[in-house]
Amino acid sequence: MKKFIKTGFTLAVSALAVMSCNDDFVNTKPLGEVSESAVWSDAGLSEAFVTEIYAGLGNGGFDEQQLASLTDETIFTHPGRGITTITEGRSNPADIGWVNGTISWPNMYSRIRAANLALKNLEKPQFTNPLMAERLTGEAKFMRAYYYHQLVRYFGGVPIIDRPYELGEADYLAPRNTMEECINFIVKNCDEAAKLLDGKSLAAGRASKAAALALKSRILLYAASDLYDATTAKSKSTTHAAFAKPELMGYVGGSRADRWQKARDAAKAVLDLTAYGYQTNLTAPVTKDEGTANYMSMAMARNGGERELLFARYFINAKQEGGGRQGLFNGPNGYNNWAGNTPVSLLVDDYEMMDGTKFSWSDPTKAAMPYANRDPRFYSTFLYDGAPWKPRTASVAAKDPANQIQTGQYEVLDGTSKKVTAFGLDTRKSSVEDWNGSYTGYYMRKFIDANPAIVDQNTWQQVPWPVFRYTEAMFNYAEALLELGQDAEARTWLNKIRFRAGMPALTETGPALKERYRNERRVEMVFEEQRYHDARRWMIAPVTLSRKANGISIIGTLKPGKSVTLYKYDPTSYDYNYKVIEIDPGKENRAWLDKMYFLPISRDEINRNNKLVQNPGY
């Protein structure tokens, strides 16, 4: 039987368009498919097949619903969509909750099968370009490793399928492999991919040696962490202690110190790639403005910041995808945007002052001007009350010629010089769009293009999603060093990150330095899908992810003798009162249960494969 592969890629379709006429109707080739033999004997079609494997990346982390809203970074504004199923600890095999395509068990295995097909057919290339065959093999190995790492960090040990199943096999069922076996498999694929891809990367957005080494660094860091060590996990969780198959969730033997050393060495291999990294050789903090600009350059992958990217999902205007709509998804409703994932005060308040001290609402000076003299990254990360932003749209411009974010309520004078309350244009009582709007009083700034030409509700931006960036490896290296008791070297690398941001050096040691490290990682890697996994692998989720989502209430009162009819932020005319408020439990009532360290395997998958063992707590 001749096998056909459906053509979901342009190159394959164009190849079919030049077929000659054939009067033999029986032998007419289908126009929407290409035979398997044709694909693997043609270099261009083989390239197209491997390219399609990347589609499993989806929009990266730039979907309308984001992983940040499953953590103490943001809250999702709109009702439903399965977010609270997870944040309230209600996940179950019949209803996992919000799971996008980059996490989905069937989606990941579909891409893994495609990678297996490619690897099988590239073992003995049928086209005459051995270097291309090596590169495609390396890409397929990397993508297979990447999709397995997605499965492992959400579900624990999973069945390792390293070949394409064929028709007529006696059994298509497979048990779960242990966590250790899965991580070893991922590492092996990364090592092989790195070797095959060395010097052969095609273009930005494709797998490379750097991408393979970065993936290896991440998975080995996880392997050494608390959640992935069965003994430690049992000591911190009664749910894990009661589970009969701990080897599916973590390592049940071996030396944890050895795992930290492997994590350290893997991270250092990334750091030794001299073509990457941005402003990492500073010996003192840059200025506040430089720190803000540096962070913006990395988030937008511009002005040298693109050197940070080891592997990314890119977007272009020629192909309008959801990943280019961050301004619309998360921008302020006063700009006709949707305010989807909005930062909570739990996150905002973790940003230090510029001198490295903690921000505290109990300090009257800091509480009076909470957005002054903060970590320079603060200003590249958040839109807050009074923050400058883009010009308003034409229909709104007259209401805010100053182009400032308005998330409070303020006194103004009406036409009779009577004081009335004006609700900010970016609140849920906005005169622009009161059905959207932040519950927290904050909006995302990071990853949103500030160019006025990008009118978020009508145009797309071209900001890449950072799947792996150099700074993650810097943090991975520092964390492994801390766990191995090498504090001085860890501080050196952490201070490289802080100096670039305009922040003073860390000087602590021991547990205090570890806490500073964790906060530094939280701030620097915010909204990059790190916090979801960090809070779990450190096993701090029962404390950090059970906290109620909160926001800020802001009231501006006119100073005596001041007359304002059209509001703008102005401390010389207003006294401002700031108060942290909890989000109404009717909106979201966050809770933590230890079963949420890993997601449940869906009931459908369990029913299809009776060799699968369900995760603990479900």
C-alpha cells in the first residue's frame, strides 16, 4: 500500500502544482497529499516535513490566556476558559482545566510521532545532501526532546515512544517510563542534536546547538530540584508520600549532589557560547534609564537584545497570528484593548527599591509614592497609574491628551466648579470600555510594542516569544552553584544580571542569598512561563500560589486651592491614597492542593491506554 502524507506546508503544495496531465484516471495523484516515498526522496519536501514539526510550538507563550495567570504573577480578567479550574485546585481527569496546545498530551505526542517519522526516514537519506540530512536529523531530535520535556514537566514520567508505530502491530499501548528514564532520554536527544547542529543552523527560529544545550540545561536543573527528588518530595507532601509509584514523579536513587553538578555543567556549556548574551560583562550597575532600556531591549529582542535569544518563536506581519497580538490581549481597556492577563500586587510588590532594599507598604515614604525609585525593570514590565503610554485612539484622545495610564478614581471640577469623581479611563468603570479592564489596577508592559504605529486592536506586532534565552542559563548556573555551596561564583553571575538592570550587587550568603536569587529570577524572568514551574519544583507553591490575588485601589483627592477639570497624573495638584485590596473571591478564589504539582492525565487517555498510572491525588 502506498503511503501518503497530507500537505500542510506550502512547499509541498507548490511541488504538486506542476504535475503534468495524466489521462489515466486511476493513476491520478491526490492534490492534497504527497506519497511518503516522494517526501523523503526530495530534499525540499523533507525540509518542509521537519518544518511542520515546529508547529507544536503554537504561539509560544503569547496566547490570549497565559501561564502567568496560573501563578502569583497575573490574574485572568475574563470569566470561564478553565483558568480557575487550576488556580482553585479543581483539576481532575475529566476536566484538567485550561491546557493550551503547547501542553496538551495528544498534541505533544502527535508532534513526537512526526519527529519519529522524520528520524526513521533520515537514517539513510534518499537525497544527495548529507549535511542537510544531518541538520534535519538534529532538528527532529531537538524537537522530540522539547516536546518530551513539555510532557515531563507537566505530567511527570510519560511513555517514551522513540519510533513511529506501524499498522498491524500487536499492541499500541505503553506504560509510563520513570522520571529518570525520561530525563535521560531528553538529555541524550539534546546531546545528539547539539552535535548534529553544530555549525549547521538554518535561521532564527530553527533548532541550533545553543537551543539543544539550553534545553539540556533546563531539564537537568529540574532533575536536581526538590520536586524531582522522590525523598524530598515525600517529606514535603503527604500526597507524594502516599503515591505507590514515586519513580514516575522523581528520582528514587542516585546522588542529588551529582545531579546538581550535572545541572551546573550543562548551564556552563550554554554560558560558554560566546555568540550569545547581552550586557553580561559589566562590573558596576548602569544608570536607572539604562537599566530600563536594557530590559526593554531584551524583551523586544532589539538594539542588541536579540543576542539573548537561544531559541524563539518569531512572528511577522505577513502572517497575522495570535502571537502578534499581545497589545490587544493584555493592553489597557482605555485603549480599546482586552486587559486579559493583569499583574497582581503580589508580584508588583516584590520589585525592590533602586538601592536594593525591599519595597514595603508599612514604610510611609514608600507607600506615599509606590512607583518611585523602584528596580528599573519595573518600568519596562508594568503599566501603572500615571505611567506614560501610547497616544490614545482618536475617539479617546480628548479625554487624555497626556497619554497616561489611569487606574484610579480622581476628584475633578465639573462645569459648576463642583467636585465630582472621575473614574480612570483604564478602570472597570471606564467611559471607554467598562466590560474590559483590570481588576488589579495594573497592566503588562513587557512584550508590548510601544510604537504608536502599532494600534493594538487593529495591527500586529513582531515581538518573538523567548523559548530559551541566555539569562535563563545564567540563573540555572547560579542556582546549581548555590546548591553546591559555591556562593561567591553564584553571586558573580547574579550580579551580572543586576548590574545590567541598574541594581546594586548582592552580598548575602547561604539561605539569605538563596532567597535573593529566587526573587531575582522571579523579577527578571517574569511572564516567561518560569514561575509556574519554579514554584512547583522548589515546592513553595503551597505558600506562594495559595495566596489570594490582589490589586491596588487608588484615590486622587484635589489639594486645597487646586482646580482641575480634565484629569492627568499630577502630585502637585493631588494627594494620592494607595491601598492594596484582595480580588473578590467570587472572581477567583485561589487555593492550593498538592495534587497540582503535576496535572492529571486525562480520563480519555487513561481509557485508551490501560497501562497508564494516574498521577498522585487524582
